[in-house]
Amino acid sequence: MANVMEIYQLLPKTNCKECGKSTCMAFAVDLLARKVSVDDCPPLVNDAKYKAGYEKLSEMIAPVSGVTDTGLIVHEDKCIGCGNCVVACPVNVANDPLGAGSGKAPTSDKVIFKVEDGVVKARNVQECRRFGENRILCVACIDTCPTKAIEFV
Amino acid sequence: MSEYYVCTGCALLCDDIEVETENSKIKTVHAACRKGVARMKGCSDPLECTVDSENADIDFAIAKAAEILREAENPLIFGHGNSSSEAQKLSIGLAKKVGAYLDDTSSFCQGPVIEAILQDKLKTCTLDDIRHKADVIIFWGADPSNSHPRHLSRYSYFPRGKERQRGWEEDRTAICVDVRKSETAVICGDNRFYQIPMGGDAEFMDALLSALSSKVPKTSFGFDAKRILELANVLKKAKFGVICVGLGLIYSLEDLEPLFRLMDKLNEVSDFNLMPMVGQYNMRGFNHNLYEEAGYINRVKFNSETADAEHGPDFSVVEALRNKTVDAALVIGSDPLSSLPLSVSRYLAEIPLITIDPCRNLTSSKAKVTIPCALGGVESGGTAVRMDGVEVELKKILDTENLPDAEILRKITEAI
């Protein structure tokens, strides 16, 4: 997953403010959080000398469609439906120990991940450990994904 | 939607699949991986019933197929990996009747390992044993994340089992030995990934053997001896270990001796089992059925009069085609023109060729007779043997006009 410094390095770093942000670093932070898109930086789009940076950033920052409340994105084009996240997710295990927790298809409606048509679908995201008052930085689904199809923004 | 079906996408035969159907088509598949979904949703390009590239009715095509097999002196019957056990048994019967060369994909796949398992030369276990007990899992020359996407999540690494209640985080160690950093290697982590040069498997096994005997391991490719010793320590401490053998390992070994030596040593110092990573859903079933019938797992030629089987490398599909010793071929649920080198498989286009398959493929495009059959596990039921040797019952999900492959083979046998 991209970090803010990596993104910043690819920006023009001129603090031109054309995007409406006060600095390029502020733009990088918003870009990481998917609040703005790569195309919102006019020099990056229009100036030929930033072309390489633009292309790399566009690749790095995948489209924001399908972002859930916890910032969870499943890149459906990358997902192979292996179900590693379904079995590894601690919430899935707690809510469905004999189904998802034991490697089988989920048998409960309270699970966060379910594989449908060969692609993992996120639901009940309010149950995710990254959400709510006692949130923690859980990475069980990201670490176990062989194709890096799951991302938090 | 409460009934569970079996996925026939690979030899894992996942039996927890739910499907939603609409207008006699599968609309949604639950829990199956992308590979399984692609199989269960059926062909994008279904095969048509043809004789000499012209549409024909099924009875005429079957009669024509029987005629080709009857007139051939040395026909070849090949495929079987994607057929039910019932069809495979009928195919063996047909081969006996016409005195055919009989082979399947295990001939250039997991054959040697399955033969050793059936002859009790290698210790094996079931996938459920792995889920409940395994604490050290080695993926050697295998990348299940691509070949068997649910292997890690359903059985080998992530799930909790009876003796492995804490699952992958604390109770299990996954190790990958491969020539490249595969997606499975990424999951195992850099510390548990052993990258070896191509063809270096036998040498790495012997180095590991030295390390297990508390000697200094040496390899000609200069692998860090400390890391091999570290690996040997992990293996020694294993309570229930598994080596998942992939094609990468089998293609690299000239014979299985290094694997036998390593397994013997591992079973001296701890408890280790071997799991062949079989690809097609019922390839192991064919090996079992033929072993029961003829005492060999593949590469046989039947004598049409005595029904005795001869066995040897010359009767393999590759050698039979390379030496042009066959004069007609029946291919069931396989695509040798795509999977074998063209220099070998080109000969198939020169001889009368019959294909039985649900979908069009390169082989069927060169066939004299093509007979469409029902898609196994979706449009027809039957039994199949999982990669670990457990028999699984397949259920029919959809109705189809196409006959199951077993029925087609029965009719061809009767017509001869």
C-alpha cells in the first residue's frame, strides 16, 4: 500500500496551490485518503515533465469506487476468491467459528467477508475491528491476501 | 439455497458451494473461488455434435466414433481428468475391448507420486487431517494461491482445526520452497521462503537431509547453510508436518529417490506426510480406478484378445504420439493440443480423432467426430476422488440435453 511520502515524491512539490490545497503535502494526504483524485492536480496533468509521476500515481491510487465506511476497498479485478480473508478475519471467526473460522463457507449473516461469484464481498463493515470506539489497526485481511486485492484508505 | 454442491474446478472438490439458478443457468455461486466459478458457470463456447465438421445427430456421431475405434489397430484413449469415476471405468472397459493405449494427464503430471502413495512408499494423510492437525506445512514447487486457490484457506494454513485452535497466527507455520517468489511465497513471508535455482530441488533435499542429521548442509549454489539448519530445526519440532508436492518439484526430479530419502528421514525425526497437489478434479480417481483394474496407474496398452495390460513409458500419451504408434484417438475432457508441445501433439490432427467434451477447444477443432457431453459436477453427477484420495459424491445442479460422458462411452462400447 502506498504511503504519503511516496505519493508526495511523485507530486510536483511546488506548492502552487492550484488544486486549492495549501501545500503539495496536504494534497498527498488527501490523495491517500481518496478525498481528491490524481487529476485534481493541474500541473501534474498538464505539464509534460510530470508525466512519469502522473502515470505512476494513477497506477498507485486505484479508483475509489466501492469504499466502505471503514475505508475498506476490495479491488475486484485483483481478487481470486481464495477466501483467505474470510477465514483469517477475527470478526468472521468470532461470529462464525464452525463455518468461516474452520475454513468452510460462512454460515452466519454477521460475517464481514463472503465470497460471491469468485470475488470477495465486504458487508457488515460496522463490525470491523478498525471501526467504532475501541478500534485497532487490524491487518488480518490485508496480510493474508495473495494478490493484494484488499486495501484500507 | 440451503443445499451444498461440490465444485469441480480443481482436485480440492470443495463441498460447501451454494448456487442460485435462474432460467436453467447458474446465476450466482457462493464460496467458490474464481477458478471454480468459471467452471461451474459453464462454457462460453459449447461444443457442437459434429462429424467431419458438419452438424450431426448424436446417434450418428456415436456410430461414427465406434467405427473409427473398431477399425483402428492401435487406438489411443486419453483424458479422463475431468470425467467422473463411472466414466473412467467405462473408458477402461472400452480400452480393453478395442485393445487401446490408455493414458491420462497424470502421465506428465503427478503420476509418479500417486503411484508411490498407492504402493505405500510414501506416507500420506487426508486434507481434513491437515486442517485438524498440521502445524508445519511445506509448499514445495507448488503455488496453491494460483492452482488451488482455496487450499490455504480451507485446509492447510488459515482454518482452525481440532488440534490447531488458534489457526495460522500461532499454531501453524507455512514454508515455501520454489524457484520464484510466488503468491504463496508472499503469504509464507520472507523468512519462510526458500528460493532455489531451477533443478536444484534434489540437491536442496540432500542438504536438508544433512541438516536433519546435524551435519553442515552444502549446496553447489551456495545456499546459506544457517537458513537450511534453521529450516531443519522447524521440521524437527513439527508435531504433524505436511509436504504439499507441486509440479515444480516433480518436473525437477529425475526420479523420486531424493524425496523418499527426505520423507524417511523426516519420519525418523518427526511425523511427516505428503500431499500431491493434483490439478484436474478427478485425475487421482483415474489412477485409483486403473490401479484397481490393471495394477498400474497410467501408461498402459491393453491386448484386445486377452485384456492383459502392458505398462511402460512407451505407452504414455507423449511417446505414443511422438513415435506415431497410434492410428486413432479418443480424447475425453482434455485438450492435449494445447497442453502438450505441438511437436508431439501435432500428430493428433493427422489421425482420426474423436473428442468428448462440454466445451470447444483446440483439440476439438481438429477432431473428425465431436460429441458434446454434460459438464461434470454441474450438469451430471457421479463420484470423484479428491487430491487426498477421499471419494466425493458429485450432485447434478442443472438439466441439460447433452448426455453425461459415462453414457456416451457406454453407447460407444455397445456399438463396437
